[in-house]
Amino acid sequence: MAAALLLASGVPAVARGPGEASVTPRESGRARVGEPAPWLAGWTLDDQAVNLEHLKREALSRGGRFLLVVFFATWCEPCRHGLRVLAGHRAALRDAGVHLVLVDYQEEAPRIRPFLATMGLEDARVVLDRFGKVARAYGAERRAGDDRWEASLPTTVLMDARGEVRLIVTREGPDYLDRILGAARP
């Protein structure tokens, strides 16, 4: 179904191996399916503090039943593909009660604003993870050596309005949107 939605919307699909599905582990960092999401806090593009409780209340006030938290960076090519898919299907996400929250990995607002405009997501809720601590909690940053950490982007986490993790995606395949919408069913 996602492939048909992608073709109908004009969003190009990424060529993966035949039948290569999205990777949906049961855990990533401290995020585990069926358990409360790790704490999330950062800054908005306008330099206001925001946290998971704010985001859940905001989603509920807009009719959302779920938060779709997507970790990305402007330099990440796989992130671009996933964001284009989500931008092309915002109505389907909204109809499913999914409120999109983008968490940028260690970049500043002046770089992010024009990038989001090119993605068609200029009005999306953005949280700046300036130090990578949120990414680390959600497994979107991983230890690469003794003193080094590296980004593991994109990483997508769907949680319900209570904050319970429903789905984790660590690599989008052609079924990415279908998995999100499937996990957002009551």
C-alpha cells in the first residue's frame, strides 16, 4: 500500500533490495516497544524549552492520539527520503491521529529552517537536540568507540498519548508509512 501511496503522491521511492522491509526493532537505546518512552527535552526553533509532556499535550489539543518522533539531520540522505514520505502523507497521518515531531540532531535553527521548507515541512514541530542526549536515549546516537559517538539516523519512534512506545523504525523500507499507520490503530 505504501508503494502505491508513494507513486500516487509523486514521492520517489528509495530502491532497496527486493522485499527489503523497514527495520522495526523492539528496542532502540532506552526506547522499548510497550514501555514508556524515554524523557525528551530540547529547544524549539524559536529557542523555547520543550519536553515530552508539552509535546503530548500539544498533540492531544490538536486531536492527536499519537506522537511520531523522527530523529534527523539536514546532512542525512536517508532522513531526506523518510521526511519526504511523511510530508507527502501528512493528511493520512493527521487522519490517523498522528502528530509529527521532528528531532534535529545537533544542528542550529538557521540551518534547519530552509531545509524543512525544501521538504515541505516548514510548519512541523521541531525539537533541537543540541547535545545529542535525546538521540542517545532513543538509540539515534550510538557509541562508536571509547570516546566517540556517532549518529544512527534516521530513527522513528511512534508513541501513544500516554507516552507508551508503539513502534520503532531504524531503517525505512517501502512499508514505512504502512507500519506507522498500522501501529497507530486503536
